[in-house]
Amino acid sequence: MRDEEAALDIVQDAMLRLAEKYGHLPAGELPALFHRIVQNAIRDWYRRQKVRSVWTTQLSSFASGEDDDQDPLETLQPAEGSEVQEGPAGQLEQAQVLEIIRQEVNRLPERQREAFVLRYWEELDVAATARAMSCSEGSVKTHCSRAAHALQVALRARGITLDIKT
């Protein structure tokens, strides 16, 4: 995984899932189940990182880089070498792009928007998002995938190109 803390979190979460959902099974069946749970958790982690990195990379290319804790949508700045002008005209264009992104996120169906925001802005894992949304983990994954695709299509139609892959 190359990220020791994330790996430890994944193993710990997998152990908890195993104990919660399969603790009643015979001990001989647990190693195979644990291995499958860990594999799925690792895939989920990489999938989440990939989507988050696309969004944060695309949006952070506009960021000023002064404060890492700010929401990238609030600090949208033109990327170096872009054709966006500095000054009032550039600020107006930046504000317009920001507004388009906000509009498109708000146009998502409620469940897709909720899943997208919880997973990629609030950085909750699939299980926590599923609990917050009172649905299955599979539903969370489906909502997030559909939201990312819908945003990509909608933003591209409005002239903003983001390469989003889930």
C-alpha cells in the first residue's frame, strides 16, 4: 500500500467487520473471509484515492497553495500557464467557474450528491458513508460512481474538462 497508516487502518477495519459480521462462524472459515475483506477494503481505498486525487488535483491546480485546510472550491485560482488573466477579469472568470461547479454539484440527485460529498469532500470511508446515508456499501459505491460520471459530463458540457475515473 505504501502508506503504513492507511494499511493499518484497513486491517483494523477489516478485523472489526470480520468480528461484527462473521464472529458466529467456525474459526476455520475466518482466515479466507478476512483475506477477502482486506482485499475489498484495499480496492475501495485505491478507488477512493483515485477519484479524490482527480478532483483535488484538478481543483488544486487553481489553488494558491497558501492554506492546505481550505476547501479547494473556496480558493479556486488559475493554474500557472493558463490563459486566465490576473486582475478583475481573471477573478470574474474564476468566480464563474466556481459557480458552475457548485451548480452542477447541486444538480446531482440528492443521494448521489450526499454520497459524493461525504466520500470525497468529507473523506469518509465506504462503511461510514453507508451508515450516515442508512444504505448498503454497494449503494454508496454506485451513487459515487454515478455522481462522478454525471459531474464529468455536465462540466464538460459547460466547458470545464475534468478527467474523472472511478
